Amino acid sequence: MTKPFPFWQASRRVLTSGGFWLAGLLMLCWASTSYGQNTAASDAGALQTPDQFLGYKLGSRFTTHADLLRYVDHVVQHSPGRMKLQRYGQTYENRPLEIVQVATPDNMTHLEDIRRNNLRLAGLEGGSPLRQQPPVVWLSYNVHGNESVSSEAVMQVLYDLANPQDQQMQQWLQNAIVIIDPCVNPDGRDRYAMWYNRVHNQMPNASPYSWEHHEPWPGGRYNHYYFDLNRDWAWQTQQETQQRIVLYNQWLPQVHADFHEMGPNNSYYFSPAAKPFHADLTAFQRKFQNVIGDYNRQAFDKNNWLYFTRETYDLFAPTYGDTWPSFNGAIGMTYEQGGGGPAGIAYARNDGDTLTLAQRIAHHHAASRATIQATVEHRDEIIREFQKYYEQARTKPQGEYKSFVLSGASDPGQVKALTQYLDRQQIKYGYAPKRVKTRGFNYTSGKTESVQIEPRDVVVSMYQPKSTLVKVLFEPRAALEDSLTYDITAWSLPYAFGLKAYALRDKLDASGKAPSAATVKGSGASSDKPYAYLARWNGLQDVRFLGHLLSQKVKVRVAEEAFESEGQKYMPGTLIITRTGNESLGARFDQLVRAQADSAGVVVQAIKSGFSTTGGDLGSGSVHFVKQPNVAVVSGQGVDPTAFGEVWHFFEQQIGYPITVLGSDYLSTVPLQKFDVLILPDGDYSDIYPERNLETLKAWVRGGGKLIALEGASRFLANKKDFLLKTKPADSAATKKADPYKLLRRYGDADRSRAEDRVQGSVYRLQLDNTHPLAFGYGDTYFALLREPLNYRFLGEGGWNVGVLKKNSYAAGFTGVLARKQLTDTFVLGSQSLGRGQVVYMGDNPLFRAFWQGGKLLFGNAVFLVGQ
């Protein structure tokens, strides 16, 4: 029998008379964010099983999110002093996000002390930590909405945690704090559950051909904006993730398990994980993956359930619910049950067996219990290794580089966006106090060379609690032990944010002052009525600023050539907001411009004259009005849901500019002349645009429309009449010289052979023509995150090759040998005129997962500046 932790007794020793009132105050603040604190049990009678409460047998139908939360609340209300329900946020569709904290009455009374001590163990809160601490186990369910078994299984897990007759579970709880997130993605879950409950047969039809096994577009996997929340842990672009990570960082659990589903013909996956493992996973983390795997194996062997390990699901990219927690000191786990959206209540598998929802629930339920048991029975080692992990992070950080520096002279908006991102990650940073010449890795050149650090450059030191996460996010090239990986292989923040940066082998002083936050500068800044405001065009915040001004009916001009005004140089793309032309706004003009600059985080320069000392004056023919575009985007069957979601999210959440969503099923009836810009996200457009519809589309472009084609949409247009984008021909010489024995390949090497053609989210340096509006705001290069081997010719006469790959363009990540050949001398970004309109080709998607900040200005250029 395990002996419970007397943590609550030990904690009294650290609550001095001066500190007791503070702890009480913090407990009060903590409680104020919670509800359902169960001071008394519900009057509704005894604790009910899920079947009793729901009125149907668990596994016989899908439970809506509202009914799931009703049962969660019922269990909490019947567990006074042992469970707390905390609402930590809401989804884009306003569904609540909740967790349940579970502990013994003694530990629950001192839950805030335990939480704060856990942070002391990590060095993230002051004071001496107590080594005697119950480990924290956080179990997350239903991050993918149509992997719906998770939130069915969690109801049984919660019942077990609350059931006093379950002596084994109650004994485990003597030695652990358990946090349950019953549904990470409520919007996606309800999209799936409500559809399934509407279409399924009264007697579930197991035939894979039945309607109930074929979700309509876009499926329930994604959140409201069709983002994959399981690929957002590191980037935190979505509201659900941002709110969850705030709470996660307040706890820093020792174990985090994420519950999923895969295809219905698979069995069950648990650890150990597949290769590649990221180099910064510790030996203990790898070892304990095996330990928890052994506990699961015993449970599954006992029941004769099929499972597999060490396949498919690796631990490399930091985006996931197993890797990101691992880089924050936890043992991160993924569980995958065969089933998913196609499985429904019952599914006839290829092997002749019928997979039922009840079976899927049983498997996730068993894995949940095994995870808690493994943690409890190794609690001392887990706590010791957790503290060791953070001690080494602070005092002996791993890796070649000890400081990362981001140039403060880069775009201020992008620098601010990065520091805000670091704040969300609990990563500490400072500013260089003086100029320093040293040697370091230059991300721009890709070489180790002499570099110069300037005052107020951002400095991120590796000597801090989150140093492992710092290394993972900043390292120029992550060491990849195996090319067969599940996701992207490059993500370094300097590339993602498009910032000039260096990696240094030495610790750098970071005691300098932060830069000024003023948004209005210049000789006319103090004047009530300056001649004009100038805003540099460098990043997403500038696109947001422009969009807000246009929506407020402020007339804005853009400079197509460089110029100098009042001692300051301005590059092409600079926004010019003159008083002339905005007279109708009257006294509101200055207030609007300044307010929108402040809201967008943009620095504007107030000037007293329209004269330019070099380049065109503000009334020059090289300065053009920016038209307020009416923008539409295609959505629906044929369009990749996540690609559409990235465009939708960009307009609604990132720049706050109106966009009209057009369904692919009725697109042919839409009068396109109502719109100035039409965006085609990645997808298969062969059914959306058959020949007759494509002619209609071209007629709209010729009449002055602007078509923006992303990824698969560009591929669809390639080689078609009137479109200048062409694919490169096959290498006939290579074909003639092909080795005939190459066909004699081994069956077992098939996956590895296919990797030769793949680009696993690799960073490449594009050569830019920054005199073209599509590349305004950039230098002569841009680091793109490529995910497929583009194979296009350079555009011919009448087209503009704005972004191309030449030789030696590779920067980071895995690219197969054949794909590398295709990514040499290839077109990536550009435009052509077609009649009075424009076609913008974006072979690469700069909005990918909303985290590649450096590419968003390209998309803003395509929407607002190209063709002006």
C-alpha cells in the first residue's frame, strides 16, 4: 500500500506569519477564477454513472458538449472537497473551456500551496521548494473534434475518480493531483456529434459505405477556424490554445497525456514513440515513456486487446500535445485509438471484426487509469527528475549556443510580436546595453561569422528555467536522426518572424533598457495638424493598420519608389496618409490615424511638408491611392479546410478586415463583379472550375479582378490557357540514363524511398524582387517554409518572377534528394497581368498554421498593393 504525501503538513513550515496572509490572498484569487467549488453536494441524490445521468448507455450515441459539461458538473458537485471545476476560457463559438482538478481533501485544501511549490521546483517562482510534492497528471481529451471517443471515455474516468467504491483509484489519488480537460475542442466536437446524431441509422449501420461513416466538408477535426489544435501547442495562434497554455503554465504538470484517434482499421497506439526523437528529450523522459508504455501493455494484454508501439508517432516537432509539454519538463504522451470520424457507433473493419464505440471507450479508459497508476507508483523519481530538469536548464543549459539575439533595428512590430510570444511561453529576455562585436551564427547568411550586437537588441539567454524550450525554438537546425518524421522539420523563430538574428556561444549581458513604445514621432508629432503621416511597411501590424484605415474610410496612398523626407529614408510600400483627400473627416482625421496606429502597434511619422529631399514628392506620380478592396475567399468541397481557415483567420482575427466567404457549391452563380479580390486557398479545383467556369473566372480577371491562387490552386492553373505559370518538363536526359536496376527496390524500403520526393517543412531562402509590390517591405531575400517540391518554370513574358529559388537556397529542415533538385531554379511567387486584372501565384502558403509571421506581409501585399 502506498503511503500518502503529508504535503499539507510540510507546507505549514514555510508559511511564516508574514507569508500566511499572502498565501491566503493567493488562494482567494485562485478560487475567484473557479466555480462549482462544491461546498456541499448536490441535492439531486447520489453520484450517478454516465449511463444513469445521460439516460443512455455510454457508447450507444455521441454526447453533445453541453451534456458532457452537465455530467462533469454533476460529478464535481457530488465530490465535495475532492474536485474543483475551473472555467479557463471559451471557444470562438462561445462554448466554455473547463478543467477539473482532483485531489484528496487534504491536498485540495492546500492545492494552491502545491501548485506554487511545483513552480518553485521549476525555478519559476521565488522561494525554496519542498521536495515532498505529489506529481501533477494532466489528461487532455478530444483535441480533434471528430476523434470523439475521448470525451465519451472521460466521463467514465471522472466517475472513477469520484467513486468512493473504487478503492484503487482513491488510493492513487492519495499521491497525485489529477487535472482533467474533458474537451479541448468543443466547437469541432459538436460539429461532429450533432452531424452524426442527425444522420445515423436507428440501428447503427457498420457498413463503411453508410452515410454515417462519411462526414461532410470540413469534418469535425478542426476548431471554428479549421485549425488543427494539436499542431498549435508551440505557436498558440488560436484562442483555445492561448487560454489553455496560460493555465498549463500555472501548473507545469509532470505528466501530460493527449488522447486521440486514428483510422478505424488500426488498433491502439501507446508509447514508446517512434523515431525521430528530438535530441533535447532527456534520457529520463525517454525511459519513462517506456515505463508508462509498460503499464498500458499490462492492461491491454490482460484484456487481449491489440496495440502497437514505436511506429508512426514520433517526438520531434514541438507543435504537439506530447512534444511541447516534454520541452517544458513533462513526460508527454500520445494515445491513439483506432476509429476517428469514420468509425461512428459501429464500423466493419477490413479484418472482418466490428469496431464499436464502447470498445474504443474501454481502451481510452484503461489507458487513462494506467497513466495515473504509473505516475503514482514512480512519484519520487518523477518529482526528482522534474526538479533536476529545471536545475540543469538554469545552470547547465544544453547545446552549442548560450544566447540568441534579435536585432532591435528590425521591424519594431515584428520584434514586439516576438517578445509577446516569448511572454506567453514564460521565456525570459532582456536587451543589449551596448554595442558588442563578437562571433556568432548569422541566420541571414547561414554562416558563423563576425557579428555586431547593437544597444536594445533583444537578448534571450539560455540560463533560465525554460532554456530547453528556448533551444528547441531558436536553434538554427534541429538534429534529425531519421527522415521519416510526422511533421515539419524546421521552425526556428528568427526565420518564422523574418528577423535579423544571431546565435552566440557566450552568455551576453541583457541589462539594457527596452526601446521606446511611442507610436507617433517626427517634427509634426506635437502639431495638431501635420501635413501627413508616414508609416513604414514592414510587417503584419502595418497590414492591420492599413486595413483599419480603409475600413474607416481614410484615404491612404502608397509609395512605389524610395524617397527621403525630413531626414528619414523610406522604402517602397511606405503608407502616406495626407490631410489632402481626407477633408471630409474633418477634426476626426488626426484622431483616427493616431488611434489606429496605437491599436495596430504601428509607429507613424508626422511630417510638416510634402517635399522629399530625394525621390518623388508626396504628390508624385509614383504615389498611388490604395483602393479599399472587396475581398472574397472560396470555401467548401474541394478546398483544403485548414488552408481556407488560415485565410479566414488572417482577415477576421489578425488584421480585422471584412471578407466574404463563398461556397464552392454555389460559386458559379455568384456575380464576381461585386468583388475586387478572389482568393483560392490550397485545394483541388478541377470540379469547382471546369472549363466553362474557368472562362468566366478569366473574364472577371480581364475586367479588373485580382485572383490570388495559393499552393494547389496555383498547380490547378499551371499549364492552362492564358495562365503564364508552367511546370518544368521532365528531365529527358536523366530518363534516358536511368539505371534499369533502380526498379528492383525492396518492398521494406518503400516509405524511405518516398521520402526522396518529400519536403518536410523545410526553410528555403527565396530571392526577391523587392521593387515589385508583392515584395514591398522585404529585403532581397525571404525565408519560406516549404512543404512540397515546387517544380515551376520562371514566368515568361508578361509575368513577374517576384520570389524564386536559385542554387544553394536551402537553410534548414529535411528535403529528399529528388525534391532538392526540383527546388532549384524554380518559381515560387509572382504575378501576371490578364487584361485589366492580375493573377497572383503563391506556390508557397505564407499563412501556414498562422505561425510563420515573416510571410504574412507577402499575403497583405497580394491583397492590398499588387495592381494598384
